[in-house]
Amino acid sequence: MIVHIVPHTHWDREWCLTFQEYRVKLVRMIDKLIKVLENYPDFKFLLDGQTIILEDYLEIKSEREEKLKEYIRNKNIFVGPWYVSPDEFLVSGESLIRNLLIGSKISEKYGNRLNVGYVPDSFGHISQLPQIFKGFNIEDIILWRGIGKKESLEYTWKAPNGEKVLLIHLQSPIYSGYSNGWYLSYEIPFDILNSHLGMLSKNANTPNIILMNGRDHAEPSEKLFENIKKLGEIYKDYNFILSTLEDYIEAVKKNNPKLKVLEGELRNYSFGTDYLLSGVLSVRNHLKLSNFKICQKVERVLEPLSVINYINSGFYDSTYLEYLWKLILRNHAHDSICGCGIDEVHAEMEGRFVNIEGLIRELLREISVNLFGRGEDIILFNPSCWERRTVVVIPIFVKEDSGRGIKIYDEDGRELEYQLLSLKDTYRFYMDEKNIRINEKGKEYRISLELDFPGLGFRKLKFEKVEERYSFISDKKISESFGVLENEYLKVYIQTNGSLMVEDKETREIYKNLHIFEDGGDVGDLYNYSPPYIDRIYTTYGLSANISLIHNGKFLGEYLIEYDFQIPEDTKDEGRSEKLIKIPIKSYVSLRKGEKCIRIRTQVRNNVKNHRLRVLFESSAQNSTTSFAYIPFDIVERKIEALDPKGKNEYPYNFHPFQCFMGTCNGKRGLMISSKGLYEYEVLDDQERTIALTLIRAVGFLSKELPSRYNIAGPIIETPSAQCIRDFEFEYAIIPIKDNYESYLKYAFEFLEDVENFQGEYLPKISSLFEINDSVFL
């Protein structure tokens, strides 16, 4: 049996120390690596599959760049293919592609890219990862978490499109899979080594096994050479060699083993050390909401407009866009976007988000001036790739205005009917082409109107100041009677407790008990949910809500529902506190003309600790056996069933990740929930198949001992800011569905892809990029 020993470090850029604290250690580690390579020219070392490590080091030691290039070119140091080591479920599919594009580009700049899909510590793996890696000419993946049982070291992993890769499962009976040989840099603990050799030899399908000689923030060790020599003298049945991931995979493939095929996502709860840590899906949700908003703006607005700008003017700012993506990706490292670091780390993330938002605003300003000129007309951009008739809500700034009124006209001069939603005094500040600061006083008219749009294209509207007050008072209103919203497709009844009853007018199906808030205790940590020994669940089911109509017209009706939700002030291991605190909740429930979804914007002021707040929707899909959920480049179906915790080291709760939309259907009827930046859901195993959408999970420790997990998942550090004592705003939509979800996906995407508005003078020469009107989504 050949034992491939692979020296490496696993480098969390920020986690239980801040980035700058870890960078001091990084510089010391790479300095030592260069010294080891000078003394041992045959040494090999893996820099954790990410290239940002090079940038972080060379920012301090720029004089070492050529030396690093030499070692990377000669395959002494392996870098890439990632820019950062990401979480796969909490970031967009596009960001995963950019991560690999930028990582590959940097790797090639320095002389060589690791040709292995190395994903040592992501908390589960998306189903399309094999296809993504194959797109980068990477046909082999090495990973740790998500497989569950340690039955085999090698598998074939099949993506939904049929692409197949060789998968290597890193295993250890006691350590992280990527640390199963870290101890070989010290005095050899033969009992630990023997346990690893026994388990790995048993599970191997070829005469090759792998020991990863490294751990979190490990430095290279010259003692490894001495130990390899010693092991060769002691063990007669094993051949210990210094190796690389690529050499190990080549040796495995030479044996052409027949392997078990894995299909789909890898999110199995562990029987050993490889915890799934599913609680990260909903901690520090404010970070996840910010990230979603930013990625939507970049992917759906800034980059399409940049391409249209290139087509119209020949200018495309690739340098700035790549820099912008690097800034975004620095918040996508798995411990960062998962929210499972110390408080200072996530405070830095918030600062990075502020910087990113500022850069996006200025790049959009420059592009809009180039595309539309400077003017007061309203330019609207449809980010969806299909023709679309929709009600839009747009703010219009009118300078030096008396507030008497405005008229709206389309490109052909036809006056358009609109609904006035609000009018307020405001100011506008910008820099003109001479860099003169401009401050303008005026009014902001917030209006709604219905328009047709080309796919990935534009409309232009003009406005005219008039002395008449707003005069479009329609006979037809979305809310004809108090507490009821109705359009062509849906009829929504607001109940006295604030919940919704919905009639699907096409199918005549009735959906009851939609949008009920539920709060339970949570004494877990940033990695895992864990209820107290005696939990008390509170809901708004029996409350009396304050309900008020705030907008009502031909195009849009909206109600404000306010709750005084009393829940326990805190939760301890033994149970929830007796003292109750009011947590204010405001939900704005709206229905627009021609839409098949009910839009909800919920504002919550969280002022209690150690709890989990969810919102519940009875799907009425009795006896449905699966839920469906979008994850990057795939829609997965998951069984609705209680999971057996027997033998598992982590309690297998039945909540799952999703992006953009999820739901359940029994073939006759069901429910889809679309959301902007929320990532955790559960379909309860009850009669009505209630969907639970997690809004807030507030806890106070990075890691600690839990009844729901066998061991700690990191250092025991208090994280007071993870209690999320702050204001939140969530946006989500309810979409009743018939026989299957495929024909309703367009409505979920249209909720997510808001029409973007600018002010300018003219439309670009090419006013629609392209259109896709089949069941294909961009």
C-alpha cells in the first residue's frame, strides 16, 4: 500500500482571528516555506487551493514575487483553482464561476494551476459542482464534508447533466479529513497513525491512500523528511512517499477502479468528524441579505449594462469589474459568509460591503451617463431575459417642484395612467462632468404603472410638471373592500391575526394560515441550531394584529400589518426565560395587477437573545413527499421525513439550504416561496406540509458544547454581536402553484429581478440585448 503524504496548510483568511492577525501568521508561514524549499528542493506544498493567499502575502513581501513564481512554475508550491475557498450554498452560482475564473487567471500568472477541484472545508456541496469544475477542465475533486458514512475513499460523482468526475473523500476517525496526517510533522503517535492506516486501507479501492500533512494555519516542517524515512524503516507493508494531490489522483486512476456512483448534492449528516454544520445557513442573516443585494445588482444590472455599453460605445471596464468581483469574493470565504467567525471579522465584512456598494453606485453612474446622457427622462431597464408586462414602482426626482403634480408620457408621447404612492421633499447630490458639486432641491414622486418591456431591454418615459393635482382615480382598485386584495389571479384575505387566506382564482384552491410568525429557543452556536431542554414555542396565531390600508389603486394595493409579538427575553440550556419582551414586527403585504405572487416586506426589530424566528406558510399540499429548492444551477428535490439520528454525531434536523425560491407540491396544488437573500427553509412533516422560512437565528457563541452535536466545532469564544440586536428587513413572496413548479419559475424570478430605473436623455442604439422566451433562465 502506497501512502501519499501531502504537505499543506488550511488557511481560513479570517475566522477566530481577524484577517490582519492571520496575515502576520501567513507571512511567517510562507517565509518559512521558502526557507524549507531552499534546503529541500524536492519539497512540495499545497496552499489550500486558493490564490488570494498570494495576494495577501505579496502585499507585505512584494520582493518575493519572482521567487514564488519560480516555485509555483516548478510545482513545488500548488495554488488555485479558487480565488477564495467558498461556501457553495450561500453564494450565487455566478460568483462560484467568477471565483474559479479569477483563481485560474492568478494561478496561470504565477506559472501553474492546481488541476484538482480541492474543496476541503465547505459545509456540504452543490449538485452541479462536477459540471462547474469540468467547465474549467478539472476532472477530479477532493473534498471532506457531506458524504456522511466513511465507506469508500473514492467515488464517481455524477452531476445532473450527466458529467462525471472522480471524487476523493478525505477521511479521519478523529480529525478533520484534511488534517488526517498533520501529526507526521512531530513525534509520531503510532497509535493514531495506525488507526488512520487501518481505516483508510480498508476503504481504499486501489493500493493508494492519502494522508494530508497539515491543519488550520499550519506551517511546513522539515521534520517530515526525517519521519518519512523513519516510517519506511518501521512499516514493511506500506510505502510512505512525499506526494501531491495530482500525483495521488494519477496513481488512483492507473488502477482503473470500479467505483460507487454518487448523484446530486452532498449534504449527508456525519457519522464521524465531518460535521455538516447546517446552522450556518441562518446566523448573522444581515450579512447574507447584504451579499444577495450586491450580487443581484452586479449580475443582473451592472454587468448586463456594461455589455450593452460595450456594444454601443466599445468601452468595457474589465479592470474595475474584476476588482469589484475580488472585493465581493473576499466576503465569500466559507467562514465569512457563513457568519461563523468572531464578531470583529463580521464587522470588517460590513465595512467591505459598504465599499462594494459605493463602487457599484459610481460604476453605474458612469455607465448610465455614457448610455443615456444627462437628462431628466426616466430610463427603465428590464433585467429579465424575456418579454415582460409588469407593474413597476419607480421614484421620480423633480427638481424645483411645487408638488402640484406631474404627467407621464411614453416614447411616442402617449400619456400614461399611473398610481401615486407617495410624495416627499428631497435633495439630489451629484458631480457633473466638470466635477462641480451639484445640490438640487425637489420632490420625489413614487409612482406605480404598468408597462411592457423587451428582454434585457429598456423603456423611456418623460414627465411634465403640471398645476393639476394627481387625477387618476380609477373605478377599479386592488382592494375593493377592507382587508381584501384581488387581481386577475389571486384573492387575498387578511385575517384578524395578520395571517393570510388566499384563493387561487384559476384553480379555485384555498390556502389558509399563510404568514404566521413562530419563535422558539436556540441555545446553539454559530454552527448548529440547538433548542433548550424544555422549549416553549410562541406564534402570532392567536394574536390580534393592527391592519391598515396604505396604498390602493388600479395597479397596486398594500396593507400594513403590525404585531406586538411577546416572546421570552432570553433562553438558557434548561429553558426559556419567564420575562417576555415585545418584538415589533411590521409586514407590508401587497398585490400588483397581473401578478401571480403576493409580495411581503417584513421589518423586525430584534431585541431578544438566543432564539429562532421563522415565518410559516401552510402549503395545503397534503401528502406531498418532497420539497423542491433552487441551488446554484439546479433545482433539487428533498424528502419530507424525519431523519434518524442513530449513530450520527450531529442531530439531523430537516431544514435545508435554498436560493431564490423553494416550496412543495402534491401534484394537485402546492406553494412556492421566493425570497431575496434568505437561505434556510423546512417543510414540516405535518398534514398541511407547512413551509417554515427562517428569518433570524440569534446565538452568542462561536462554538460550545451542545446536545445536538458530539463535539465542539471550533474554539469556545463569545460572540455577542451574533445575537443580532438590530433592525432587519426581509422581502419574500407567496406563489400558489398547481400541478408542478416548473411553469411558475418565471414569477419567482420576476419578483427577484426588479426593473431598474435611471434618469437620462436618450435610449442606447441597441435597446434590447437578447430575449429567451422558452423555459430557459439566464
